[in-house]
Amino acid sequence: MYIGINQDITPFSDSLINRLFLNTAVPIFYHKVFVSYSKVPFWDEHYAFFKEVAYRLNSNLPSNFMYYPRFLVRLVNKNKFFNGALVKIVFFPQQDGLQFLAIPQKSDFERLALIKDKIIVQKTSRVKPDGGLNFVHAYDLHHYNIYKTVDFKRPLLISNSLGKVLENQLGSFILIEKNNVYSPDYKNGAYFNAIQLKVLEILQNMGFKIYFQPFDYSRFSSASEAWIVNDRGIYARVGIDVIRYQYGDLSQKVFDKLSEMFDKEPVLV
């Protein structure tokens, strides 16, 4: 297996990982990027995420970071994961810049999907601590406590310190209530989610009013549909505790537009 260190490709070894991290007494974060058929979908959103992290850490992106999508494609193809890979990008500040470690994992899906399996989110909530880097996944105790008992079919809610809903263990919420959409984003304490941002862009273009702020649990009772968005795509049949929603065709329309965006992404060679 090959991994990426900044923009160099090298064979994986435990000693290499240890050497990179044992002397790094700084915060360590990670971010996942989907790569498929030599495409890095929605890279502009991912790039904006890295810029925001660098800004908040008073750090800098590497001068050649504009070429990082091509590097990710080369790395994935070097591992022969041509049909789809999730690349975990571990990064940390060093001196005045960010250092990057890219670890590709073969994906069991080739493109985003509209998933119609039933997902029931439990009312039980994990509280996410407040902080300026709440939108970044991190290797720390808080992250472990949020995700340590993930049940794919029954994920928990994640709330802020005021008890308002941010997201869930499986991904971001898209809550539909008439012409309104409630979906806390990374600027309001939820984890960054590039696919969520594209879905909200589509809904806004369809005439929906978007509310990015965390919401009260009671909002679930007045909603007509609830979706979850994550790296795989859109989960369109979501229930909350004992609340169930009628499945409509809106998710299919949104997913069709999302697929069109995906297909128009450039092939990087």
C-alpha cells in the first residue's frame, strides 16, 4: 500500500507513521475526501475547508496545495483503487505551515448514492464541546467520546452545549419543513461536509429557504422529511426516535442534480 506525505508517494510502514507522529506535540486533525475515476468531486468546497483551518490555526497551506487534487488522484491510482477510494487526510501544524498525510482506503461505492434503507436516529444525544475548531474531525478524546458507540442503523444525535441539535453520528441533517430547510453547517458548530453544502445549494436554487443554525429537538415533529448526508450520498428515509416521515420524490430530484454536478467534475490526469 502507498500513502502520501505532503505531495510525495511512499510505501506504507508502521515505523514511518511513528516517526511522523511521535515528535508531533500539536493538534492532529483529519478530513476524508472521496476520489473516483480520477475525479475529486467538489474540491472547491474541500479547499475552502483547508483554508479556513489554516486561518484559524494562524498557519499556511503549502504553496503547491492547488495541485493537491491531482496528487490524490495519482495516489489512489497508484494503489489501483480506480473505481473509488476514501482518502483520509491527516494533517497538523508544523512551524508556520500544515503537514499532510494521505491514507487511501478502497471504497465499496464508485459514486454517490441515494440510499433508501431505513435509518432511525436515537433521541439520545452526545454533547459536542464548544470551540473554534468544532467543524474539524480530530484525534482527541472529545471526538472519541462522540463516536465510540456508533450503530450504523441507530446513530445518536449530536448536540451543542445549549442542547440544540447539530448533526448525528452518521452525518449531517437535512430537515424539510414546507419551504424551509434546517441544516446546521460547519460555520455553526457542525462538522464540515462538502456533500451537505452542495445539497443545500441545490435546495436553495429550488426555492427553499435555508436555516444553518442548530435547532430544537421539537423541530423534528413539524418536519415533513428528514435526510442524512455523508460521504456516501443522501440517506432519504430517516426516522427520529418514534417519529416517522413520508418518503417523497424531492430527494430523488435533488440527487439527480447532485449526480449532474458529479458528472461534470473534471478528470485529473
